Amino acid sequence: MTHLGEAPVLLDVRNLSVDFVSPGAPPAHALDNISFTLREGERLGVVGESGCGKTTLMLSIMRLLPAAGRITRGEIHFMGRDLLWLSESGMADVRWKNIAMIFQGAMNALNPVHTVGDQIAEAIVQHNFLTDKRAIHERVAELLDLVGIAGSRKDQYPHQYSGGMRQRAMIAMALACNPQVVIADEPTTALDVMIQAQILELLSTLRHKLGLAIMLVTHDLGVVADMCDSVLVMYGGVTAEYSDVDTIYNDPRHPYTRELLKAFPNLSNPSDKLVSIPGYPPRLNALPPGCRFAPRCPDAFDRCHAEQPSLYQPRTFHKVSCFLAESS
């Protein structure tokens, strides 16, 4: 991380909290006090089980939460501007041009009744105010070529693309306006292993070629170990652990991080038994008292069931929400 420590901070999220509200029910505390930074050229992995708040975090940054979502506290600074204070038109200008998102499930994200080229062109026209049709078509073909699709296929529809090609088209769309930050929400979902590897290699290549900062939301700890510089481990809407990738994989301090790693196959020692984490993540509108992981934690003690731990910092660039790290 030393090479990134001097890079400019692009995104600075501070104490972000999000609730989902519905009539007649207590609010669901989807995010609570989430903080992290993303530097120029950095690759941040966001990991955790389903329902831990990863996608809610991404949608909050883009200000695309569903109607029931409420950002109740916090700041989202992008290059010095707090995005939460922008008007909707101001935020619309940031999307795609500065921060773009590769949505989970390319087939559902692409409109089936419009050509792929027209959908990529829409972002170009909206944010670059181009009117010359030839220039637009050339840019669309250039973007498709960049992600390994022949530019001549821009006039085809999503159903004429394979799953991997649709995902590549989504990446091309995200790059249409030369953003500084790309958020990839489970970009390899429902793809076979070979295509997954190609998509991840493409993201890595584009990061080097274009200088992108990438936020990668994934369940795959192997992908994070291979691709990312830093890791944010989330559980029940809170930060469990946040550090550089070497620390997370070689010296994790939070029991949840350790249990996640035990549940991942060790290719260097394939005879190791996989360990599952007993129980389920908490319901966000019926959270347990104390630490949210305490009911499933193998190291929990009385204090864990009564008090939510603060974020302790055992060393520079390492934050852990666990009482066991308090005296580290």
C-alpha cells in the first residue's frame, strides 16, 4: 500500500449510515457508521455474506437507493465535494462522468429492446453533449473494442450477446465518459469460471491502462486476494475489519474475517476441511444487542452481547470492530 499511500484521495466516505423504512415496522439499519477512502488507482474489495450491506453501500455512493432508503448520517466526499449536498441534477452529472457502476446481472441491467450500441451511446450523449452521430458511433465502437468486442456488433441486441459479452458491454458502458472511479457490484455473477477469469483480467488491464480506481463488491475471497490492494469486511451493516489485503489475509483480527477465510478453499493445502459459520446474519430491523456478530462468534464473551465495539486501530491502516483488538 505504500505506493498508494501517496496517491490523491478520490473518494472519502465518513460515518455513513442508512436506514430502510416501511410503514408499521421498525427501521432496518442497513449501514451504520461506515468509513473508508479510495485513492487514485486503488482497488478496494468489499466482502461479506449476502445481506451485510455491500450493495446498499454502493447504491448510497451513487445516490441510487430505492425509495425506502434513507441516508441518516455521514458524508461522501468525491474530490473534495460532499455528494450528499449536491442537487439531483448535480449528482446526475457525477454519475458516469466521474463515478460509474457495473451493475450485478448484465442481462437485467441492459434494456432488451434497444441495441447495445444505443445504450452505450445514451451515456455519451447525455454527459458529453455530443450531437455528431459519426463521432458517437466511433466512440461506441472504440469502447467495445477496448473490452474485446468487435465494434461492428454495436447494432446487435443484448440477447445476441453471450453472458460474458453482456458483462463486457456493461464495462464498456461504465467507461463511456472516462470516469475516475468504477464500482463493480458482483461483476462475475452467473458466469462460468473461465469467463469470470476473463472479466477480472479485463478489469485489471483497464485499471492499468486508464488509471481507474475500482471498488469490487464480491463474495469471492480468492478474487480479492488476487486483485485488490485493500479490503473492507462488512457484517450486518457495520465495518468488521478494514486494512490492506496482506493484513486481512495474513493477520486478521476480527473473528468474522477469520471465519470467512476458513470457509474458503486453501489451494496450497487442499486436504484442509472447510468450515462454515453457524447461524445466519442478523435481520437489520431486529438487531441483537451488543456486537452484531456475537450470536455466531466463537470468541464472544459477556461484553460482546451487551455493547457494540468501537473501531479499534491496532496499527496504521488497520481498523477492527472487536473488543479483542482493544488492547492490541
